[in-house]
Amino acid sequence: MFFASDNSGPAAPQVMDALAQANDGYAMGYGADALSRDVVARLRALFEAPDAAVYLVPTGTAGNVLALSCLCPPYATIFCSPVAHIHEDECNGPEFYTGGAKLTLVGDSDRMTPDNLRRAIAAEETRGVHGPKRGPVSITQVTERGNVYTLAELRALSDVAREFGLPVHLDGARFANACAKLGCSPADMTWKAGVDVAVFGGTKNGCLGVEAVLFFDARQAEGFEHRRKRGAHLFSKHRYLAAQMDAYLRDDLWLDLAQRANARCDALVQGLRGAGIEIENDTHANMVFFRAPRALHRAAMAQGAVYHIWGAEDGPQDEIVTGRLVCDWSQSAEAVTQFVETLRAAR
């Protein structure tokens, strides 16, 4: 009953096999190998973007901060939600890699609205040189509270950014889960929705550690390669990143793994609701937030459930506390059933 994070699950066997195959013999380093070139071509095809600039990096943080550093000068600000991954979970990485750009938090939810975004953007550049210039809009999909923006919502946010001439960045650590949830193509969720640069996550969805960064207008990628090298994110043995991505793309493994994770989460949500448990996030892909008394959380954990709760584990037993459950591709149906039955018994 391990629901702590999709970072915690195993890598897919196809990825491990691809790494073993890539380990045979010699290949040029730093992305000059044939496999790396092939992966770039296949990513362009998957995103229906033949002219996109495409780069592999080892972590989602690297993908986000390097992409934003190309879009945002140090005297500008990045617009994002208060719980965006770039704000809560990257140790000021965007500020560091941009050379000091600030973050402007939009609204009070995990999902920005067009009205809130417009107000936040309009409020900047009102102080002349005493305030930051307007910079990119960053969207987290799936959000850090487990919700999924619809395609219409993505287009509406991008339209607001366009009103002010600002680029749009998509943090796609759970990109595949969102695509599977929406039943859309990668192109639909990125450049067709007005996104300028997207991170196509693999690490949370069955890879050891690889993400792809795609600039749909290659001119916006100027300096990315130098920033990647200077930031120590260019792998010498780059073929091992490419091998993971190669396996991830082959036969749409990226989508199959995400669909498995989402299906387990769907079953989890259905079971929790059937047990009378309140669900917080109104949409979900592979992550669900639920509310229950602290005593119920403690009982579940005493039976071996592993997940995170928002708030202290110690406190009044009847106090309502939020728990987060994340399903990865390898999550079993048996674990979902066992968890739901554990909560039923504890109640």
C-alpha cells in the first residue's frame, strides 16, 4: 500500500532493457550519438512539431529552470500558481538559473484562472524601473494538488499571456498522466493550446531519470545548450538518457504507463467515495487528495499504508486532515483494494 509518490516506484522493464542495450559498445558523447538524434526526431513527430528545438535533461527541475532561464531575464517575473512546482519544490531553482527573476503568485488555487492571471500581469510594470518586467507564464499540468487543466482552460490562459506578448511554459512532470486523462495528443496540450515550451516528463512515469524540453519556436531556445552545460546538466554519456526516452516513446509506452497509473487512481477514488471518504480535488489523473480524521490516517498507516498527510501526524484524533495518494504505473489492484478496506475497517 505504497502511495507516497510516483517518484518511488520502479522503472519499467522496457526502460531497463533499453539501458542494457545502450551499454553495448561505444558511442559518441554529449548527444552526438545516433540514438540521441533519433530520439529528437521521434519527439518532434510525437508533438507534430518538425522544427522544434528538443533537448534531454536528467531531471524535471533541470527542464523547468533551464527552459525558464531562456524565456525570462533576471529583471523580470514569472507568473505561476501559489502551489506551482517551480514555487514549492525547486529550492529557488528558477530564481537561481534566471539570475534573479522573481515569481509572481497568481490567485489562491492550484489552477490559475484567466481573470486572476490578467489582473496579476496588469499589476506589473506599474512602477517603472522599481518593479520587475513582465515575464513568462508557467503552468503546472498535472497540478500539485492533483487537478488537470482542460484544453480550453490551457488555451484561455495562453490567450491572456498573448494579450501581453508573454511566452507560456508548461511544467509537465506528469505530462503523460494529463494527456491520458484528457484523451488528447501531446500537440493538443502544448503548441496547439498556445504553449511555447513544454517539459515532457518521464521520471515519474517509469523512467529512471529523463525529461525532454521542447521549444516549439526554436529561436526561443537560444542559449539553452550553453545553460545546460554551465548548469552541469549535460550528460557526457548522453546515450543513457536517450535510451530511456527511446524505450518510453516506443509503442507509446509513455501513454500505456500513464493509463495504468490513472486507472488505479480511478479505482482508488471510486473505493474511497464508496467508503464515504471526502475527495478534495475535483479532477484527477494519478493523484488524489482526501480528507479524513487524523485517527483514520494513523490507523491506515499502522496497517502499512504509506502516503503523505498535510499537517502534523500528532494532534486531536478527530481533527480532519488531508492525505495525498499517488499511483504510479506499477501500482497493483490488490493494493488499492487493501487500502480501501483498511479505511473501511478503521472507520
